[in-house]
Amino acid sequence: MLTGKNYIGNSLSANGIKTFRTFDPKENTENEQVFYEASSDEINQATELAHQAFQVYRTIESSKKSKFLNAIADEILALGDDLVNLVMQEAGFTYERVVGERARTLWQLQMFADLLDEGSWVDATIDTAQLYRKPNPKPDLRKMLIPVGPVVVFGASNFPLAYSTAGGDTVAALAAGCPVIVKSHPMHAGVSELVASAIIKAAQKTGMPNGVFSNLNSSGIEVGIQLVKHPFVKAVGFTGSINGGRALFNLANQRPEPIPVFAEMGSINPVILLPKALQKRNEEIAKIYAQSITLGSGQFCTNPGLILGIKSKELDSFTNYLSDEILLMKPGCMLHPTIVDNFETNKEKMRQQENIATIASYENGVNKNDGRPLILTVDGTTFLKNPQLHQEVFGPFSMLVQCESIGELKTIISQLEGQLTGTIIAEEEELLIHSNIVEALQNRVGRLIFNGVPTGVEVCPSMQHGGPYPASTDSRFTAVGIHSIKRWVRPFTYQNWPNELLPKALQDENPQKIIRLINNQLSDSAI
Amino acid sequence: MLTGKNYIGNSLSANGIKTFRTFDPKENTENEQVFYEASSDEINQATELAHQAFQVYRTIESSKKSKFLNAIADEILALGDDLVNLVMQEAGFTYERVVGERARTLWQLQMFADLLDEGSWVDATIDTAQLYRKPNPKPDLRKMLIPVGPVVVFGASNFPLAYSTAGGDTVAALAAGCPVIVKSHPMHAGVSELVASAIIKAAQKTGMPNGVFSNLNSSGIEVGIQLVKHPFVKAVGFTGSINGGRALFNLANQRPEPIPVFAEMGSINPVILLPKALQKRNEEIAKIYAQSITLGSGQFCTNPGLILGIKSKELDSFTNYLSDEILLMKPGCMLHPTIVDNFETNKEKMRQQENIATIASYENGVNKNDGRPLILTVDGTTFLKNPQLHQEVFGPFSMLVQCESIGELKTIISQLEGQLTGTIIAEEEELLIHSNIVEALQNRVGRLIFNGVPTGVEVCPSMQHGGPYPASTDSRFTAVGIHSIKRWVRPFTYQNWPNELLPKALQDENPQKIIRLINNQLSDSAI
């Protein structure tokens, strides 16, 4: 079923000489299929095709684009257990995790299909002419969002389905009217080829132009670099490490024509334990956090990597509970031996910092590529002084910081790097008493959680997934939910344009019955 | 009345040793007032104050911020002819132009005050909890736009009021909840101080925190560089040259924490003359374009610097009409002798390119700093080959390109750099016949005009002022109209937050009666 080739638009291609294979972390062995890294020529062909396809695709009616997205969902589902098994083989996930992630991927496709069918997402804004206004007549102006052009999406290691080939970035870009070139994650080249085959089938069945989608293999950084530098590429979506995301961001901004890069990068997702909550719910909190820290072997961008509390006997007993709970967890397989190696190295680096103590370290016999959880602790003063302790350790890891006082806690929060999320575990009255803590945390995060865990990102319109740098490269956008489409569109105005030649969204008759801002009033009426 | 000092928040300060004076281009003489360039210490004080003020200002109710903006308008108006005369003295404008620009400035303040009073601009998005959802309960999620932090605004040379101290960038940032530090344009240091005094008065009268606004003098690039690099600064607004804007953009992206720069830069605003329109309305088109090219001495970013037509006898006679009309125009004073010098140098550079001919060159006796209009012409092949001919010549200048064919015209358009606007002069049926021309132009611009002129930017919700690079650094935003506020805000989500502690915009009761997206339906109801 797999070929190991690249999809250059609708065609399979393997002109390159560099090859690689993926790895089964559960079996601790290389998978059989050989993949052909995209050559420089193939990259140029894919971008040229995307550029040409854009001229057609951007003008295709919303209802047809919606059918395309739904068809992708159908084709992915039709891959059945071939796909599920391959994800397990390339990512070490459990069957349940893969099926869950596939459901999310299908839901995202359907959500954007619905958005296109409804149609109001283009933010149609109309100011009608005032021909007799003094001193000058006012022209007729009509604005809507239009696609920016071909988008390059980098597959994520930790979401081989939901944030990769047909994942959130891709579906938002396709919905916006942008062709997509995926640079698949080297760990998931097979999954990416399978999903790409589904997208290509869907594109052909629904009459989409050749080049609306391509899927390129790569094992190193060259393919990504050439893509981001290519003049036909107009935006980039990335999920991964700070180093990787920043490198792409720099590259894109150094182009003669800079382009936007939305990179969702590192986050340690601070959790603040306020005293009264600890007094009341010590054990319960420890239990849900042991689960959250180890969920998916800690390989989520919302993993709670930092817990902040104030020295007290309640914090001590929380520590004991957390230690017990962590040691009860069953470690799970990580994505790849290099991920496991990095996890072990980074844990060791943390352990060797000054004034660090261990709360819980899972050392029992585990399988070769399982992630062994580790919880460390440090005092607030040391944490403040040592930025090394603020680094993300990707995996089931968390650092508990024991502060001297609320004042020190606030100082630590306000000096934290930007984060995707911040969580406050508190009794309700403590939010008021410590409003300065809440405000300091709000300045550093994209999402604030009350008495919950940061893991488990709901895909819905009110989700913000992004935050101040380095959580993401541009806090003004989200990577999750319908509003993530805004990364790939720009406002465009028609002045005094003939009504019948305007896009439907802007025509007097409002044939799509969408909600529009007309002379500064929202309305779904005709003009 | 003027002191020549900087406003560091509410205090006048002049600790620096570098001084400079502004210039009266009409009188061709330096103005009397000496200005003190902001010192490094003063810059640090202003950013520290802005950082502190942000913690307070962002939590101040919309209705109070609205009063602040209206108070700024009142105080600017109260400056009366002192302000009008000073603008004339520092910019060489006519009285009418200054009064017109002041009206626009006041309108912008009022428009954003109204936006705050209405309140729906925060894009409140709510998904209510589903406690019994399987397999996991759905949390309550509520999202709204919040300010990014202190914003630095660079005053524009060509809009000393409407795009400077209390101009579009500043008012959008203040409305968003961001403190503003203005680096005033060196040509308009006096105007900036006067307007700053109005803003400070308004801030004090309406109880805004000290540091919500500062105004710094500078004659070189150092003050701007230090501001953009300062860690407390979270976004930048700039209107000016490509070189200046790109330098700031690069600087901001090289920071450890990159910040967004919205720079509205160069544009030659191509105008396409289609054959049938020329056959019918030759003379009329020439007349309105002679006016548009010379309006405000050509010192508008929407000045039509490029006219594209197809060789024909109608184009020849258009050329003759345009030549006659241009020579009938009365040249006006430009902003500054250096602007005049640059204009003369750039005109001369253009004239010396290969295959260039002159259509109209105003050489009659004019005042010292008047801008003498120039219209050149060149064939399409030469224009395609020589990117030097695509450069903006800031002033009353335009280049008429005579294409061999519609095919060549399309090639030229699709290879143009990004532009603020594109105009098509055509009979309606020509838009259909030449739809590929329209589509090619749409890809390169932010606003498409039918049978009009690009100058005269309406300030209204449906205006897009921005476009593909280098028209602006990020085509996904506008610099004009209510949506320009989106440059300075980021989405922020509360998860399971207690209702009474949420911002009003997100509370169940919807006390502000704003329009919100609740469970994916727009509504102004309570929950």
C-alpha cells in the first residue's frame, strides 16, 4: 500500500537519492518501508503546482470546498485499520489513542466544512456609497477575507494525525482557499503518505485543481528550508520545538518578501497551587496531576511541566501524594528512541542543577522506549536565578517550585516566558484575594484554567491555543478552532465594484444569507 | 507654548544633550523652537512607566477608555489655530489641508470611542460546559480579545496629525488597552508636543494612569532602535519608507522575544487603463488623474505612481491630455527641503533609465520647496526588465507604461511588488473579458478600485489599508478603520472561570449587551 514516494500534486514521485525509514518504538525496530526524500526539483514542482492551483482554488465556491473537506474525512475513515495500525507502528501509540486522535482529525475537517457552508467567517463588511456627501462623495466599499496563497505545513511529531498531514493547520488553510504543501514529519512518513493519498483522492473526486495538495518526505532540515524560502510560498504552519520554530521564523522574516510563520512551540504550562485549595483538596489535586503529567507519556504541548506552590505542610503532603500517585502510573511508550534519549538527557540535566531534589522517579522495569516519569522540586529563589530550570523537558516530567511567599510566587510568574496555558488551583475567594497573581499569570499565557488541568485541548470556537512568545511566534492567532483560519487570510476591499461581479459574500442580495457588517450594523439582510 | 521637551508619561523632561529644530518649508527657514532628543534614560523611564501603566490601563472599563478618547479629541480641538498654524509651519500644508486632516483625526478618535461604547469588538466567544459528555466532560470556555502590551508608534512625515501622535495607530492601540509611546517625526516635533499635551491633559482629566502615553523627540534613528529593542515594548506601528519599515521589522524579529511590527510602507498603486474606457473617456480620465497624482504634492501613500495601458492611438491621446492637465496644476509646497531634494534626485534617476521619455515636466517658476510634477513613459518590455522603474518616487510623479498587448500587461501586473491599491479604469464588460487581469491585480493589492482614483482613503470599517509586502509588513491587518485595532490585541481564553470574576464581556448576564458567539451562534442574549 505504501510506496515511499512524494505526492507532487496528484502524482507520486521519487526522483531524490536520499532515503530513510521510520521506526517502531514499541518493537524497537526500523519499519520496512523505504521513503524517498523530496529532491530540490520535486520541491520546485510542488510549489509551482501550488502556485498555479491557487489561481483556481481560491475562486472555487465555498460549498465545493466544503465537499472537498468532508471527502477528505471520508477517505481517511475509509483507510480503516491500515491507518490506525500504521500510526501505532510509527508513533508507539495505543489503539485507543490513535482512534481518539483520528476522531479529532475528522471532527476538525467537518468543523471547517460547516464553517464554509455557513459562510459568515469571511467577515464581510460593507459601507454603502453616499453620493451626495460633502465635501466629497463617499464611495461604496466592501471588504472580506481572502486567502494569502500557498501554505507550507510541517507535520508534528506528537500528533501524527490531528496536527500533521490533514491536521489543524492543513484543514484551516484549505478552508481559507490556500493550497497546502505538507513537509511530513520524518517519524511519520508512512502515516503522512497514507493520509496524503486520502486527500488526493478527495481532491480528485470533488474536482479540485492538481497542486491543491502535495506531501513531501524529508529526514533532515533541507526540504523545510527550501520550502520556506520559496517565493511562491506565502505562509507557514509549524508545531514543534522552540529551536525549530524560531529557525523557520527567522528564515521567513529574512526573505526579500517576508511571510508569516505561525509556530506553536514550547510551553511548560505553569500550575499555581493556592494555599486554601491545598488545605482542602490535597490528595485529589495530586491524583489529577499525576494523570495529567503522564497523559500520552507527557508528549503534549499542554503538559504541566511547572507547578508552583508556597512552602507549607500542605504543600509537603501534596508532594507526598504526588510522589505516590506518579509511582502508581504505568509508563507508556514514547514516540521514538531519540525522543526517549532526549528525555533522559534533559531529565539528567535538570537533576544536576543546584538545589534540586527528587519527588518521584520511576525506575521500575519498563519497556525499552517507555518514558519514565520524573518529578523534581526546587526552592523559588533558585528557580528565579536559573533560567535552565524554566526549559521544557518533553515527556512525563514536572518541576515543583516551593516559594517562600506569595510575593516570590508573583515575581516568578511575572518573569516566566510566554506560555500556552496557566492554571490556578484555588478556592474561589482566593482568586479575589490574590488577583495580582491572576493578572500576572494572564500576561504570560493564552489560556487560563481554573481548578482543572491544561491537558485536553477542546476543539471549539472559544479555544485559544497560542500565547506570548515562545509559546507561539504570534500571540495574535490560535492554532486550534475555527478562528485558526485567520492565520491564512487577509482582508481585501473592493471599491465601487459592480455588484454582479463581486464575490457572492459581498453582493447586495446576500445570496449566501451570511451575517455581514453593513454600515456598521450586523445583519443577514440583503441591501 | 512649546517647551521642546519630551513627555515621559505626564512629566516634561529634557535630560538629553542632543538638540534639533524643525523647518518651515514655505518660508524655507528653520523654526525657532529647540527640541531635546530623548536620552537613553528617558526612553527607559517611558517604557517602565508604560509597562506599569499597562497593568492598570488594561483593566479600566471600556466606557472610561471611551471618555479618554473623546477627551483627547476635545483637547486637540481646544488647541485651535495654535495647532493648525504649527502644522502649516512644520509641514508646509495649506490651512484647508490641516483642518481636513484634523477633522479626520478627531473622527478616528470618536470612531474608536464609539467602538468601545458598543463593545462587541472584543469578539467574545463562548462555549458552555457539557458536564455529561462522553468520554470526557466538556469544560466551559470563554474567549475574548485582550491588549498585547505597550505599543510604540512612529509618527509619519506625511500625516502630522492623522498618522502621528494621536493618529490611527495610537488611537487603535489606546482603544485596545495598550499604553502608547510615540516617537515623534523629527519634522513635526512641535506638532507632536502640542498634540501630546492634549493627550496628557485628557488622560489626567479622565483618570488614566501615568505612563499610558509618552512622547519622545528624536532627530535620528537611535531613539527608535532603543524603543523597538526594549523588552517592555510589545508591538510597533510605523508609516513611512520601505527601508525604514524593514529595518524596524528586522530589529523586532531579531529580539529574543520577537514582537509584531505593522509597517505601512511603499506603494506605487498601479492603475490599469483598459481599451474601451480609454476610447470613451480619455479626457475625463486624464483630468481626474492629473488631480490625483498632484494631490497634496503627491505625498500620499496611495498616490498613483504607475499607470499601465496598451499601445493605441487612444493611449496616445490620453498621454497628451494628461500632459496638458499636469502642466495646468499649481505645484504645492512639499514637507521639507530633504523631501524636495530626494524627489528631484529620484526623478532624475528615473529619467536617466533606458528608453524613458517625458510626458510632462513642470518647469515653470515655483517656490523654493514646491514639488514640480513629472510624468514619464516607458514601454512594457523595458519596465519588466528594469526593477528600478518599479520604485516609488515620493511626490507628484507617475510612470505610464505602454504595453504591447493584454498578455504583456498581465505579465507586468503579476510580477509587481505588493501594493496598497490597484485601480482598473474600464467599461464594466471589460472586467469580465479581462478577468485574468483583475485576478492578477487582486493578488498584488489590498484594495481594488473600479473607475476611481486610489487617493482619498475613507476611514470606515470596510476600508483595507495594507497589502502584500512591501505595501505593508503583514497583509493580514489594516492600518485604517476599526479593524486596525486587531494589530494590538490577542485572543485569550478563560476555562471554567467563575462567572462573577470574568470580564463583563464574558459574563452569563451579558451586562454590556454585546454580540457574542455562543455555542457557535451569534447572539446578544444572556446565557
